[in-house]
Amino acid sequence: MKEATKLMEKLIEEGKNYQPTTGNTQSGDKKRKADELEAYQSFTKKNKTVSDELSRLIREAQGLSKYEELAAKIKEIDKYQGEKTYSSEYQEEIKQLKIKLGNINKDKYRNDIVKKIDGKLGESDVKESDLDEETKQELTKIRNGEIEDVNKINEVENKISEKVGEKGAANTLSK
């Protein structure tokens, strides 16, 4: 999500300095197509690199059984959360790893997720009051220990991550 925000900021900045070309548009079209091709190739290469790294991390995590080790590996994996391949290719495997972690120690997992959510809210300048009522209630229930189901905790974490990303992007664009 951070990557998308940075890309939007870059596009906005480039748009401010935009001046339509005059004269020979055919050579301009060739340059534009070459630039597009280069951007596409760069994007594809980056996706492949991220995909390979996620695959490696997931394989390593699947072999772990101690809470601290698995938690550290999932934290590494979550650094790629805004990437396309994270959600399109590996979402189910990551979900299973988080369930495995939660089943090792439910209370510690719940507390770690609350800390992670609070950290995301803090670093993105999104306040808890900015969340919708349902999400606020679910977060309160997780904090109070009323929600212990690992799947439900993960669902709320994902929902809040999405909201934080949306609000963060909206805040950045409105500046």
C-alpha cells in the first residue's frame, strides 16, 4: 500500500510539470512506448523478486514450530503486505501460518495483533475514531479478550489494515 501511495505522489508531481509536446509526435509516441515498456519490465521484474522472496520466507516459516521464531518469520513476510503477489499468490498460505501461530499461543497472539494494529494506526495518522463502528467494536472485543478465535482476529486485522491503507492514501492525496 505504501508503494501505491508513493507512486500516486510521484504521478501527481509529474503532472504538475506536464507540458504538452509540440512538433513531431511520432518520435514522442515511440519514446512513450519505450518508457511504458521499460516501466512494465521493471514492474514485472520487481514482482518476480518479491514473489521469490515470499515463497522462500513461507517455506522457511512452514518448518517452524516455536512461537517466537514463527512470529519473527511472519513479521518478515508481512513487510510485503502491500505487494500484489502477497495478496494474489500467497494470501492463503500466509493465513494458514498466522492460524498456526495463533494456535501455538492464543493469548500472546491476540496481544501481538493488538500491538501491531495500534502501531499501524499510529504510523499512518489514522485514529481509531476514523474506523467504522463495527470495526471499532471488534477491535475493542479483541483487546478485552472477548474474541479469541484466531480466524476472527486475523479478519479484523486485515480489515483494519485495509482501512488504514485507504485512509492513509486519502490523507496523502488531500495534502
